[in-house]
Amino acid sequence: MAEQELSLKALRLAALPEFDPPPNLWARIEAEHHRRQQRGRTLRWGSGLAAMLALATVVALAPRPQIAAANPLAQLERRSHELELAYAGLSQAASPLESEAELRAVELALQQAYDRGAAVDELLPLWQQRNDVLSNLIVLAADGAQPTRI
Amino acid sequence: MNMTPTESRTGFAQEVDAVTLARARRGDGTAHAALYRIFSRPCFTLAMRVLGSSAAAEDIVQDVFLKMMDAIRSYRGDAPFGAWLKRMTVNAAIDQLRSQRHLDKDDPERLFANVSDTTGLLASDAHDVMALLQRLPPRARLILVLHELEGYTHKELAELFGQTESYSKSILSRSLKRLQEWLAPNTVVEMQPWPSRS
């Protein structure tokens, strides 16, 4: 017999049986399908929530470092405002007069600088000086101590 | 719808009405169940013949119908639905054989190197074609089932296995010859007409 003429049918084997799956298989498949759909929905909902939170965090936090990095003058001004508020909340009686005078002198210098249209390079050290004086005043007001000048 | 004679034998050629298909595409569970009722038997039978284990065949049916429920939205009707599902079943069976490293040996010589001769063949086995099929190496059994029972051409088998057509022809020829040897003492072999495929 030539090999190419061989076939299962030619071998006259008993008919190949067909098989039925177990009766409960569809119920198992349906349950698994439902479970996967549920998990998919949970994952999508969780991912959506995480994305919203991430976006909210970025929106809330991103502008500050951008301003700080891009504009050191704005950063010093904002810091100065924060110190001013903190100092206003403390007892003014404990502040030594010379420190108050020093603060007024720095503020006058700042005002004059702005009046003549000074460059940022000139404004930055003045704002930094105002912040230093304010910080010093806050420490003194909190401790009730006197500044020591050398 | 074109149906090969083999498809009508295996049940994958059963027609599905357009309404059921449309409902299934929309995710209708009743339509999915109707498709299962039509095709679970041919799907399970094909898996049983290739894998020889009911547990493995159940896994295949589960995989195929889970995939079907997700993928049916993208089924465009270019091929008959049964043919589409049969392809999914064959792919799932191949994946399972690969995962068990049953498809490692490509060389036809090596493939049949460890296949036993008639030793251990019981008289009852000689006419139990399922028992005989399971004696063949998994890759040879797969090629035999796909070509002889599911109507795959050697061209399709070559694409499926990434081999030449002569590769599947060689394995098929050896498989049939081995079956003939196992049957020789018990069976009178008569040639009968068989639909020729390339």
C-alpha cells in the first residue's frame, strides 16, 4: 500500500467517539466570566480614582515649585508674607525697639528700590534681609529675649 | 456558508442564526449560552482527541468560551462562526501542549523515536481508536486529528506550526503507518475513497 493512500478512514478503525462536556461546565464558565467582569470593573474604577487623585495632587502641588524655581523674587515675597503673619500673631511687647527700627529701615530701602525701578538682583537681597529681620523678631518675641549685637 | 465534509462531521459547521450572533456581540448572556449549547460538544471532542484528558479538555472549553465572550465583538463574520471557534480551540490546545512542553521535538525522526511498537497493546485497544491515538506523540496526534478529522490542509498546518508542508506530510504519513502497524494483526485494511486535500 502506498503511504500517501493511507488515511484514518482507510484504516477502518471503529468510529471515533464524540464527547460531551460535563453538565455543570457552562455554569462554571459563566461564573468565571462574571468574576472577570467584576474584577475588570473594580480595576477600571480603582484606576480612574487613582488617576483623579493623582491629577488633583499634581494640580495642588505643581504650581508652587514651578513659581519657586522660576521666580526667586516671588518665593522671597511669599516667605516674607508668611513671616509677617507669624510675627503679627505673637506678642509685640516683647519685640525690641531696635529690631523694629531695623525692619522699618529695610522696608524703606525696599520701597525706594521699587520707586526707582531697581532690578531683581538689587531687590532679592533686600527681601532676604527683611525675612531675616522678621525671623529674628519672631524668635525674640517667642522667647521674650533681647537681641545681641556684636 | 462554505462547509467542508469534515466540519459537518465535527459539528463546528453548524450554522448560527444572525439574531443570536448579534445578541452575543452585544454581550447577551442568553445568546452566549445558546452558542455554548451548539459548539461545546465539537469543542470538547476536539480537545479530548488532541489532549486525551477530560480535565485538560474542560480547561480548553473554558478558555475558548471565555475568550469567545470577550472577542465576539470583534468577530466580523468573514469566516463561519464555527470555523472561527474551531481555530480558537486549536490554538488553545496547541498552547496547552506547548505549556506542557509536548511540542518541543520538531524532527519527525526524534518525534517517533520513543513511540512503542505493539508491545503492551491489548487486543481491546486495537479497535479503540482513542486509545491508539493517545499512543502517538502529541505533535503527531495533533497533526493527525487536524488533517484527518478537522479538515486542515497541509498548507494550513505549515502555517500553524511554522514549518513546511512536507513536514506535516511526513509526520502524518508516519502516524498513519504506525497506526496501521498497531492494527495489522487484528484488522483487514481496505482502501476507501477519502476527500483529497493538498
